[in-house]
Amino acid sequence: NYAKTTRFSFKKSGDKTLRILIGGGTTFLYSLHAFSEKLSECGVECKVVKDRDYIADFPSKEVKGLFHSRKKFERLLSTFKPDAVLIDSMSKFGLEVIKSGIPLFLFLRGNYWLQNEWNLKTVYKNWLKGKLVKMRFKVDEQIFDGATAILALGNYIADVVKEHYPEKNIHVFKEGIESSNWYIEKGVELKHPCVGLVQRAGWWGKSSEMLILKKILGRMPEVNFYWVGGGDVENKILSELNGFENFHWLGSLQYPDKVRQFLSEI
């Protein structure tokens, strides 16, 4: 916003346009595209890609990704020629960027260390899964070490990162919500009276708070509770709540259009 209001333009030496490659997973792809559009308004040439379309992670649930060759990744770099790369998730894509000698900026949305601590106790509790995911942690460490800068979602996350990497270049990178996306729009029909929840189920430390509904659903049988969201621990949540007739899981809805319609109906 500052750059836009002051008519600031990002230019390299020689008046060449700055090119930034943005890579991430599907979860926050909408936000990455929105950020790319804002940068474009400031004169930056951007390209947004799904990281796992170019470099496969191991271990991974996406078996088809194991057949990706490095050639596709190298072709991406040689054709777009980025001056810098921004990623918002830990993946081998980021590590390969570092190995290519291109400045990497890591956008960190949450407490990476606390989340992994919970995951090892829950979704990766199995001995084999635990061993495999610790291999992923080794890749993550190389990304933290090699990143040009770490961009934290807020002051709290920045302070957490400083505890682990006190010498790193760390900045707060606030990601807001575009208010123009939120207005009343019909499109979803629910049974009233009802309560709506929009909540990801990415890690147990946060998601387990939803189990407070077990104390509520039975006492309010006339009220319907709708959950929009999902993630790695969704089955643990559903196994506890699906037994209540007034609990309804709608899965993950397209953001922001379908989520807007859901909230409008609520």
C-alpha cells in the first residue's frame, strides 16, 4: 500500500523490471495471487506457481509428484529469470531455489516448531511416519539456514523465529483481508437456527479446540452446527463429532466466493 500511494516503482539497476517468482501450496494460493497483483501495480513482474508442480517432496502424499524431473524446475527459472523467490510453505522447492543461487524469502504464517511438535504426537505418531517426517525436517533446516530473509506474519511469530535463528534477517510481513470481498451474497442454503465455523484442521494444537463442541451439541439439539474446513487432522475431529445429528461437515469451500455465501447464509 505504501508503494502504491507514493507511486513507488520497484526497478533494478539499468531501469529493468524486477521479477519475483512466488511459490506455494494450494491452501493460500488465492492470497499469493492477490499479493502478486499488488506487486504488479507497483511495476514488479510476478509469476505464481504451485511448488509441488515443479519439485516433489519426500515423503509426500502426492505420488505423481515423485515423477517430476528437475528439468521442469530448471526450465521455470531459465524462462522467467526471477531476481528473487518468495515461498509460503516449507518444501524442497525452496531448497532448490537456494541451491540455484537465487535469493529466497520465506513467509512464515505460524509457529513452525510448535506445529511440528504437535504433529509428531498425533498425525506422525506412527514410528515409520515419524522417521520419514524427520527427513523432511532436515530439508526445512536447510531452508531456514539458506533463506535471504524470513518474513513473519506477526510480531509473535517474528519473536519465535528469533529464538531459533537470532542471526537471521527477520521482518514482520502482515497479511490482511481484502474487505471488498465480503458482502452479502446468496448461494448456500442451511437449516436454521445454525452456527457456522470456518476452521482449518492442519495441526492438533489448534484443531483440538473444536472438540469443545462435544459439550455443546448434545445440549442444543435444535441448533445445527456447520463446519467448513479440513486438513491433516480432520478425521480425528470428525470421528468425535459425526455422531451428533446436528453436526454437519461441508468440507473445504472455494475461497472467497463460496465462503462468502456460507457466511452470508449464517
